[in-house]
Amino acid sequence: MKFNIKLKKVRENLYIASCTNLPGCHIEAPTRQEAERMIKSAIQAYIKSYKQHHEKLI
């Protein structure tokens, strides 16, 4: 499954990243690199939680 990620610079030292495929999966970070790292971790945690609860991903 491919995940669509939106990354936006809101202002100096504030980036927001979200995975449009996974409702509620988003992060805030001070740098672009940190946002990219954090959204990957958030996606992994989201998938792990769904698997643990025997739920299907969208």
C-alpha cells in the first residue's frame, strides 16, 4: 500500500505532515527532516495499532 504524505511549512520552525490515507495521522515538527522522520514513525505506529486490534486499514 502506498501512502500519500502532505508536508507543509506553516511558519519558521513549524512543519506539519499528514498521511492523507490514514485519518488522524499527522504530526508537527520544527524541521522538514524531523517532520519526514516523525510521519514515517506515525504511519508505522498507526498500522501496528490496527493490526493489534484486528482492524482493516482503509
